[in-house]
Amino acid sequence: MKTKKPKDIASLIYENASYHSIPIPHTTYYQDPTNKTPSSQPPPSSKTIQRRNPHPIYLPPLTSYLNSRKRIIIEFGSPNTAKSFHAGHLRSTILGGFLANLYEEAGWDVTRMNYLGDWGKQYSVLGVGVEKFGDLDVLERDPIAQLFDVYVRVSAVGRKEQESIESMRKVIASRKSQGHPLEDMERELELLQANSMDERARKYFKRMCEGDEEALGLWKKFRDLSIIKYQASFARLNIHYDVYAGESQIKNESMKEVENMTKEKRVSEVSDGAVLVDLTKYSKKLSKAIVRKKDGTSNYMTRDIGAVFERDEEYHYDNMIYVIASQQDLHMAQLIKIIELIGREGLADKLEHVNFGLVHEMSTRRGTVKFLDDILRDAKDKMQEVMRSNQAKYEQVEDSEKIADILDISAVLVQDMASKRSVQLPFADVQVLTIPVMTIRSTWIG
């Protein structure tokens, strides 16, 4: 997958912008302070604005312009539902929002898409976890905090169970080599595996895929509550979306089509009950990609390729950009290669992955995550501290809370944009806001 330089991206945008010649004559406009609409007739006591135009300006006719604009989908943000918006999502959101604005100003018809991670085994983990650890009253009051707590607790239990299972497997292997009877231990291992969180979650997800009303009802509650919370978070960052899509909305027919096409083009094979595409034939770096799990359920790859097909039919896009962390470099390279191999080279060429370095030292499973609300709260406290350093100015501010909130959001955005896209950022901390804090301090105190 090719990575374009900023200069090449700018050239691509310029070359694809559509222009039609319509000369605009030289005109003198008069701005009436009581009327926002410029007029060619001077009102009393008006200020004259002379528009210098020695050469005609050429702009496209509106109808022709709208019909000829290139279409682009920019997928960014894309958090997993049932989890709070954290620092890891922040980079994708900021970069995606910037790219969307850039393409829109260059004349493209931009669709801002938030492709929610709202399907998969993690939701079956939550389903099992809520049954064991959940408090429905707390879930109604503070759903995201409750689900995060449940996820961390379930993951901790799951890790301990897997450690016990692995330890027992080693003991069994050791005793088998010495000729000891193992029937009781093997039955104990089977029972441990059958009752583990991992196995219970797998069965729960299968229920979801088969349309079980109880399992889907709880999943839908997680999704709806999460979207409400995300919309509030995006609003704070002055980010908006045209479409809230999600993995759950990909049709079964589209995923079946993906699997059938890989079979027809003879690029897939069955291995241990799972359907996979061996991409090492084309590049060892691409490894093998599963398109159908051995239990018959779909996975990320199947759903993502299905999404590419569905979006092509609905939006007829000329380009689609995924703003996703570098952690997904392999997945995106596999996705594009598979689409190419099944005979959709033209569609594969329209896809581009804009990656970025992760915010490291964070793990949802272990509970070491810095959430957006916490980041902005800490940044706000820092801005208040800077503002108070000049008490005379601070006392003149009518609404210090509002000003500090504007500054803290600006500081977070500026700090991220000032960092190299490919560089991994440290665990989100207000102390890393060095550039905007220094700038604001020098301006405020000076």
C-alpha cells in the first residue's frame, strides 16, 4: 500500500477539483451595517467597499458544480460502542475532521462517516459480564462507566481462567510423557474450558448472530446509550458526522457475497473449519486473513469488505479514506489486497489508509485508559492555572469557566496537530500539552 506525501495529496485534490468559466464583472459593493447582504446601491452613511478585479474570476455554475463534484467518504473516529471516548479515538477524530474540512473546501462532496465498532465478541463479553457483575440501576444512570467497569472485571476473570487452563495443559502434557493416567485431569480441563468466560462469550455471540431477542435487546441498549454519549463528546470538539454507520448494519447477503467471490476466484481455502485467504503467496508480510470463523460467524474482515461493497452501491464514491491507527496497517493491507484478488481492482484503487501512531500504554481490558472527559477536565484546570497567573486580566474575564473550556479544547487539538502523525504519543496526560500551554501563557502574561 502506497503512502502519499502531503505535496502529492495536495496535487491530487487540486487536479480533481472541477472548474467552469463564468466571468464575474468588476463591481463596487456597499455594506449597510444594518443589513448583512451587500448591495450595489449605497444606503445613507454607508461604508464603501471597493472590490478590485482587474482580471475576471471564474467560478463553476452551481448545478453543474454540484453534479460534477468528486465524492469522497472519510471514515474516522469510529470508537467501539459501550466504551467511553478515549485518547486513542481522539487522534483519528482530529485528523479525520481536518481531512474532511480540507477536501470540502477543495470542492469535493464529502461524507463524514463514523463507522462504529458495534459488533463482535466484545459485546458478548459485556453481555455475559452484565449478567454476572452488572447493576441495571447504575446502567441506566451512567451506562458508559458501568459498562467499562464490567468489561475490566470480566477481562480480569478471563485472564485468570486462561492462566489456569494453560497451567493445567502443561501439567497434563508433562504427565502424559511419563505415562500417568490423565482421565480425571482431562475431564477437569474440559469442564474448566466449557465454563470459562471466553467460551460463554463465544456462545453468547453466536446467539446474537442467530437473532436471539434477549441477547440482541441488551446489545441494542449498549449501542443506543453509547451513541448518545459520543455525540456529546464530538460536539465538544466541534466535530460532526453525516452518517453513523456500524459493523452491525452490514447485511448478511454482502458478507456471503464476499465469501462466495473468494471461492469463485479460488483465493480462499478451508483450514480447521475456518475460511481464510493465504496472502503470503503475494507477500509474506500480508500473512493469512480469515474471512469466516470456524463456528460460522463473521469477523472484522468479512464485515469490512462487505461495507466497501455496500458503500460503493449507495454513495458511488470516487475515493474512500480510512483514518485508522497504524496498529491496523496489516488489516487494511489485507482488505485492499483481497478486494483486488476477487476482481474488483478499480474499487481497491479507490481505498486509502491514513494511519497514525497510537497513544500507547493504554488498555481497556486492564483499565488503563484516559478518557476524553478526563483529558479535557485536566486541561481545563491547567488553563485556569495559566489564566490566574495574571490576576489583573483574570478578574476582567466575565466567564472564566467558559473561556478555560474553549482554551482546553483548543490546547488538546493544537498539541495533537503539532505532533507528527506517525509518532506514537505517550499515555494521555495534561503535562504533554507543552506547545499550546507555552503559547497561551506567553500571550496571556505578556
